[in-house]
Amino acid sequence: MIVVGAMLVACGGDGSSNTEPDTTQDSGTPTPDSEPVPDSEPVPDPGPVEDTAPPPPAGPGAVTLSIDHVFDGQPLALGTDVTAPDGTTLQINVLRYWISNVQWHQADGSSHTVPASYYLFEQTAENTRNSLTIADIPAGDYTGFTMAVGVDKEHNHSTDVFEGELSTAVEMDWGWNSGFIFFKIEGEYNDNGAMTFFKAHVGKDDLYREVTVTFDAPITIDDAHQSAVQLSAEAKTIFNGWNVPDAPSIVGGPTNSPAGNVGTNYSQWFSLLAATSEE
Amino acid sequence: MLSIGCASDDGTANSSLTLPMVPVNLADAIPSPERNPLTIDGAALGRRLFYDPLLSANNEVACATCHIQEHAFSDGDSVSSAGVSGQALLRNTPALINLAWMGGYFWDGGGYDLESQAFAPIEHVDEMAQDLNELMDELAAHSDYLTLFSAAFEDGLTLPNVVRALAQFERTLISANAPYDRFVRGEDPDALTNVELHGLALFEGLCGGCHATDFFTDQSYRNNGLDTVYPDDHERVAWGRARITDDLADLGKYKVPTLRNIVLTAPYMHDGRFETLDDVLAHYRFGVQDTDTLDPLLRGDGGALGIPMTDDEAALLLLFLETLTDEDFLTNPAYSAP
């Protein structure tokens, strides 16, 4: 059963419980950390429900975040001709970017910040990684989330500090300007019949971009639900304002105007496909 | 073992016998980031790594290939071609002197701290060209390194600890025992001759605005009028500091270098364009070019460019600069190949 929205009325009474994982488990759902539910303490029941048993608070849950890479709405196929907004024919061979600082938002305005959330998403000939499961999210009904493309300035310069998946061993860092490459796209474009290499390696603090996604209806995340958020990332958007034949090699930050455009584009290439919660 | 023999009689210096004492005219102690405190084992490991060509792709290029002690850890080339590819670099190899107190490494300050900086030459295709995963495999397979890393760091051999060890060794590269230092610390009133003292007085007036303090740099980024155009090629390397800050007001600016051991670090400027110190002084006297971001200190009253001085004054300045040569630094066995 797909459940979208808040139907667990029994859990809705305590908006402050989302700052820490709730250790009290549903007695009907054994979990490794389950603790006995004190029977002398009835859980407040805010609404009319048919089930008269006191509904215990749910434990923290997990959510899977996936990002479908597409071009012109079709699944992105590496090494295949596509057409940029300005008509340039090109092929994408490498797509890599850091997703960081994920925060899950509840209807009451409170948020859960995922610690050390630095993830490398990529689609290359060697590897595709476009989803991840985030655990230990406090039980609750979530209206949306915020993530960033790039690495915040507090973590972007001392590149020997490997927080989350951050590392200098994955070819997503710069030496000349100590820091991480936020977004990397490489391929070939048709230069009067000759397929010619192009790349954009974009980063620097000013191109760190936060993206907030709001769901159509809240989803429940707790230990009784399989929750998932599916985004689409339209790679055609990345080429807005970037004429590849004019600037086939972009390296750097905002004053390199195509790089600045790419930075704007990767904050706008996502769209929400679905946010679901399955009991 | 790493003592450089500087006098430090006020008791504020590091009391360890095997980490360098800090000369009183520089600082009280060697600063380190909290995540990488300076230890004897860490610095010794860093020294070993600094001299080990295993850090390069072909196992033939070490840090020390281009950072040579008798050149105050520079290399005597305008731009080096000693890297794995044999391709000439685009910038002059900087000397490594008193780095613990510097902020912003490389000529444009793009290296954020000594730890992060060390990844750049190891990875750069025209320097050591090393794949970092391969480096970790080679270090793990080596007969000594697992033990040395375990002695130096709680978590033993890790990639961050490679650059942290290098940074620790670099922080011990302290130069402050030149004749100038012995004079200003009052250890030897005869360390500078009257002529050299005259040169010092001139230096403070003509050069001290940028080459300030006993580090002989104020650590600022300045355009000293070398060029008037800053092309975009080579990923905009000619932009200087602006390439790092993305601020066009920083076009053509480079970090004011220390002048310690300056006689031994020729050729000069970020691209090694000047062979001699005579050439450098000739630039400041006659060669400064007008450009939007030219340093105000090089623009005199009435719009005259550069630093006016007589031939005699230039000769005195050169005599003074020779008093910044620190023989202990250039020969200290604690800094040489282990």
C-alpha cells in the first residue's frame, strides 16, 4: 500500500520529538533497539480513531533519495548524441556532483539535519550511483527537504578532512585552489564533424547551491514505513547559457561566466517525481 | 635532532630537545591546526616522505627534487621541468621558509593550508602525477611506512595522514639565524657592518611596506607592475590572486614573498623571469608598468611609477639582503635527506 500524507494521527501529538531519535518502539514491530513500552503511560490520543489500543510513538526511519539523470526527458545514455538548448550536438560521458547537507523538514517548521551528509552522485562508464538511503531520521511527517549541490565553505578548503564521502582520492578536488569540484560534466561535442572533448569542472564557495524540494503532500518517515523520494535531474538544463563550442573547457568559479551559468543551472535542474511512504 | 640551534633564552620556546626552538624575533611557538598537532614522530615521517620519490607516479620525483635545501628549498630554475611529464610548469618553485606562520600557499595563495596544499604537487600531472589510491597501496606495501604511520598517528596509515606528516615537517623548516637575526636579537652587535646597517635603514624605508616584519613579508597579495595583460589561457593562471578569489580587483596580484635566503632563491618573481637581484631592483626602479590593479605603494607622487633610488642605494640594499642568508638553515642535517 502506498501511503502519501499524514494518516498516522496517533503520532501527531508531539512536534518536539523530532530533534532526537525516539527510542520507544512500536511493540508490534520488533526492532533491534526495542524497549518495553510502559503500560502505565497512555499516549495522548488527539483524534478519533477506531483502534482503541494506545498507539505508541514510532521509531526513527529511513528514506531513500534517488535522482534520475535524464536528457530531454529520456534516461541519460552516456556516449549518445543529444542536442543542447543552443542546438549543439554533443555526447555526455561523465556526470559527477556532490550532494550535501541534507535536511528533512516537518510541517511544524522543525528540521532534521543529517550529520556528515556528503555524497558523491555520478554516472560514468565505470559507475552509476544515483541513490542513497538515509537512516535514523526521527519519526514524523515530512513536507520536504533541503540539500545542496557542492560543499559548504566550512568543509571546502581543508581537503585533508574527509567528512562523509568527501575525499581527495575520487578526483573531485582541486589542488591549485584547495577545495572540492562541486560539479563535473565531460563529453564530446560535434565540432564541424569532429567529435571534440569538452568539460566543465565547477566549484568555489559562491557556487554552492541549496535546493529545497517541497512534497505535494507530507510523507511519513518512521520504522514502520518504506519511504522514498524520487527526483529527476534534467541534464539539458546544465547547458543553458553555455555554448560548448565557444567554451569547451570550463574550470573554476563564478567569474568564469559559463561556470557561473552552470552553477545556476545545477540549482535548477531537479524536479520532484514522487515522494512516497509505504507501510 | 631537529634543533636549529637558535638562541631562545626566554624559555618560551618549545622545550622539546628534538623539535625546533622558535627564534624570539619570529614567534613564541610553532602554530599547528588542532587536527594535526606537531609531534617528533609526525615531523620525522614527513621528512621521510618529503625525500621519497615513491610519492610520484614513476617513483622518480620527490618533493625534494624541486625543493632543494641548499636553495632554501627552491630549485634554481625559472620554471621547473623536473616533474613526471617533463613539461615545464607555469610558476617558479617557491622556497619553503617559515611556512608555519604563513597563510595561503603558492604564489596566488590557492593552497589553503599546508595539509591541503600538499595534495596539489602530488596529484598534478606535470609534477608528481600520482594517483592517490595507488600511493596508498604503495605505502601499505612498503616495509617501513605502516610502522612509521602507526607511531605518528593514532589512526595510522591514511591518506589525510600523508599530507599531515608532510605539513608537520614543513612547519619545522624555520629560518631565523642569519647575521640579521643575530644582530636584531642582540646576540652579536657586530653581525652587521656599518654599511649593511645603512642598507637595513634604506630597506625599511623603501621595501619594508611590503616585506615587513622579521618574516620579511606582510603576507598580502599585490600587483608589482610586471604585466599589463592577464590572458585567459592555461585556466587563467596569469590572473594571479584573482584566479583564486574570483575578484577582478586581484588581477595580477601575487603573494609578497619572504626575502630570507633571497640570494639563494634565484631566479625571481612568480614565473622566475628575473635572473638576478640586480634585475629585480632594476624592475622596481625603471620597469614597473602601469595597470589598474598596480599596488599603490608603487605609484609615487605625481604618478611616477616604481621605487626611486640611486645606484649607491641599490648597492646598499643588495649588501643588506645578503645578511638574510641563514647558513644553518641551508646545512642543518635535520632538514636533509634522512
